[in-house]
Amino acid sequence: MRRQLRSRRAPAFPYGYRYRLDDQDEVNQNYLADEEEEAEEEARVMVVPDLEEEEEEKREEEESQAQETGSAWWRKWQIVNEYLWDPEKRMSLARTGLILVIYFFFYASLAAVITLCMYTLFLTISPYMPTFTEKVKPPGVMIRPFAHSLNFNFNVSEPDTWQHYVISLNGFLQGYNDSLQEEMNVDCPPGQYFIQDGDEDEDKKACQFKRSFLKNCSGLEDPTFGYSTGQPCILLKMNRIVGFRPEPGDPVKVSCKVQRGDENDIRSINYYPESASFDLRYYPYYGKLTHVNYTSPLVAMHFTDVVKNQAVPVQCQLKGKGIINDVINDRFVGRVIFTLNIET
């Protein structure tokens, strides 16, 4: 602006007058600077109250929301209290006192009838002998050692692959130790039932089945049960059935063979006891409440000559009068199927 004023030299002013104009320009510039500072101060003053007002509004909104939430919970609590007891209508649970009394006697009578029925039912049931056993008469079987999916896969030269089978058998046979059997059970004559008369709640004795009866599969002579030489031992037992008695003169026997494929895949099996049967002296079984020390008899299968480096499916069946071993839908009734895969 000053340059523009200076460039306009049309009107000629005296020399002294020019200095007066310059002084006036400085005064004007100082005035404008003061006005700009005042405007900035006014803007700062206006901004601060605006921020304070916004904060106050937020606080008021939060307080109002908290009050609304508290009042909502209070209203719900009042509704619940009124539902439990309405002093104006003198009602509880939206029902009059007479209805509640009727409900009480109705449900009390129903509970008494159910209790009486259950008590009468238990009076007719014996805790020592099952009432119905027809559906479980054919005994099921189980084998040891435990094998996943009943597949016995191991390598003779790698103990890590068969050591868990040895541990499983040792643990299972702890209850069959000779010293323990001689201490707890009695030596019974073979070939006949061990019938024990008396009250059904009277404790029954059990016949000895010693670990030494299993001979080469007892783990006493060969601690590895034949797994270290590729001649594994597998133990088989029948499930316990209260009152079950095999036919006299025809004990239940065990017979194993190749399920499918070449029968020569299994060339030799030794059984222990040598009869491969469950002697009659271990029957009948009187139940776990009275036959406390009962030890299930076992039959050990010693696979001494089995083809190596291939899977061989094996089926072991129970043989005897009244024994069912061909149920298609249940592979454990009267038989068991497993696989041997012995690698060298």
C-alpha cells in the first residue's frame, strides 16, 4: 500500500508534509496490529467457554443415563416384588391363597404316590440277584493286553513298540499272583460247580486261579510274555454273569483261527491251561456284593508260530453247549476278533 501511495506522485506535496504522511501510516499500522491481537484474544475467550459447555453437557447426559438405568432396574424390582406378593390384591405369584393351597396338596400327593411306587418296586428287587438275565445269557469276552482297535502291531527288534503290551499284562495279572490267591481264596476241586448255600446276603468264598496256571504266558518265566521273540501271549476271559453255569461235562473252551485268508498264517497256538477251557469250579458267580474276592478264570493264547510282516486277522470263539458265538451285530458275544501284525 505504501508502494502504491509512493508511486502515485501526481499531487506534489511539500517535503515536510511527506514526513507527516509517513508518520500517519505507522500509526495506522500499529492500530491494525492492536485490533488483530484483540480479535485473537476474543476468539480464545469464546473457544474456552464452548469447550466447558460441551463437557458440562456430556456430564449431564451421563448422569441422566445413569438415573434412567437405575430407575429401570428399580421398576423391574418393583414388578418382581409385586408378582411375589401384591398387597393390594393379596395375591402371591398372581394366584390367590386358596389356589396355592390346592397346588401344595396336589403336588405333595403326587410325590407321595411316586415315593410309594418306588418303595414297593425296590421291595421286589434283590440287590444280590438280577431279576431279568435272559438278554445277557450268552457271555461276552474280553482280551488283554489292551490294544487300540484290537490291532497288535509291533516290531520284535524295537522294544518301544511292544513294551506297553507287557506293562498292560503285568498290571492286569497283579490280582492273580499266587501268594495273593492263596491268601484270599480257597483251593477247590476241579470239574464241579462250587455251590454255596445260605442266605443271599452272606459272603461267598472264591476258588483260586493262580498266575502260575498260565505257565509260559504268566510273565514269571518270560517277563516279556513272548513279545521279544515274536511269539505274543494274549489273555481271554469271559464277562461275569450272575448265576451263569456252563453245561456239566461240557466246559466252555476257547478256539482260535484265522478269520479270513490263508489258515497257514497261524501254524501253532499253545493254550494255558492246556485244556483251553474254563473249569466248572469257578461257577456260579454270586455277584460283587457277596462274591468279593472272586477272580475270573483266564485262558492264555500263545501264538508261537505266526506269519511275520503282514496283518493276520484272528478270531477266538467260545465253544460249548448253549454258547452263542455267531451274532453278526455284536463281535464280542461269544467271540473276539483282533489283528496280529508282527514285524521283524
